Amino acid sequence: MLTVEQLNQYYGGSHTLRGLSLSLEQGKVTTLLGRNGVGKTTLLKCLMGLLPVASGSVKFEGKDITKVAPYARAALGMAYVPQGREIFPRLTVEENLQMGLANGKASRGVPEYIFEMFPVLKDMLKRRGGDLSGGQQQQLAIGRALTMRPKLLILDEPTEGIQPSIIKDIGSAIRKLAAGGEMAILLVEQYYDFAESLADNYAVMSRGEIIQAGPGSEMKEKNVQSLVAI
């Protein structure tokens, strides 16, 4: 679904991504782990075209999108839920979800399965996004991304500051989406147990590089937790 080859990126005098390569498979969850400051969010912004890259390539379904604008990547089927959620606090839940339809799929409306995964969104359609709890806002941010009917869903630390019951709901939603077989999911996560429970594949970053990768089933054997412990 997505292939990154030898990606390099600089921020001022810092070499933030160093020859990074990564591939994401359709119907699979790939978890990206690493300590704070190793370049995980920088990588996600490069994948979405929010930051330019110095060299290397990003290919989506075989098409080179390295220099494609963010809105065009979204139209191709790439959805991004950033760290901190970034919903529209003054808009209602319904209006926030409708923002995800701006890629031309408005005539099909908000997919019903979003309300099946996150029933609270249906219950609170007329509530302002800013009035929701942190966990409910996270569900809204994911739901907004899913209204695009994406082929690739990128999640940046969706469990940050979220209560355990909603973490469980988000985990169930991710499993269900991957099980559908049509979507690739890239999950950046600090909560190791959550990441391990969902990983079909994993990759560990350090200093802008992928230092270890493999099947999620091998994470315990490879002692991945020791590489990302703070």
C-alpha cells in the first residue's frame, strides 16, 4: 500500500530522518515505536506531505507521491489523525465528521460503521467538539478520518491521555478495520502493550532510522520493549 525508500529530511542543522525505509501492507497494522524525539511524528508529516523531504521516495499503491500536495494525498485515500487530535472545537460532532467528506465523497454521507464502532458519536452529534472528553475527542478524530473511506489510516499516539475504557474501544476499532482487509494502518504508539496487542508488523525508530523491524508475533522474542522503554 505504501513504500518509503531511503527517506532523508532535515530540520535546520539536524538530520531528522536518515535513509529511512518502511513498507505498509494492505489489511495489516504496522506499529511504529521509539522513544520521544526520534523522528516518528516527523516521518508521519513527511508521509502526508506536510514536511518536504530532502531525498528518497514515498510511493502509494505504486505511484510516486513524494512531491504530491497534502490535499492530493488525502484524495488518493490517505488519512491522518495527528497527535493531540486537532478537532474543530467550535463545530458540532456532526460538522466535524462532515469535514472528512470534503474529498468528494459527501454524496455517500458518513459511513454507518463509524457509529457502530463509536456509538458515543451518534449520541452526541449536536454537541460541540470542544465539550467532549479527551477520549471522546479522540474517537471523533478517528471517525472524521474514516469518513474519507481511506485506504491508509495513520494514527499518531491515539491513546495519549485517554482513559482505559476508551483505549479498549479504540483497540477494538483498529482490529475491526484491519480485519476488513482493505485498509493499511500505521500506528505510532508509546503504550507498548497496546502496540504489541495490535501489531501485525512492527518497526522501531532511533535517531531518525529504523533499527529493527519484523512480524508483531516476534516482538516479545526480540525484546522490543527494552528498545523503546523511557
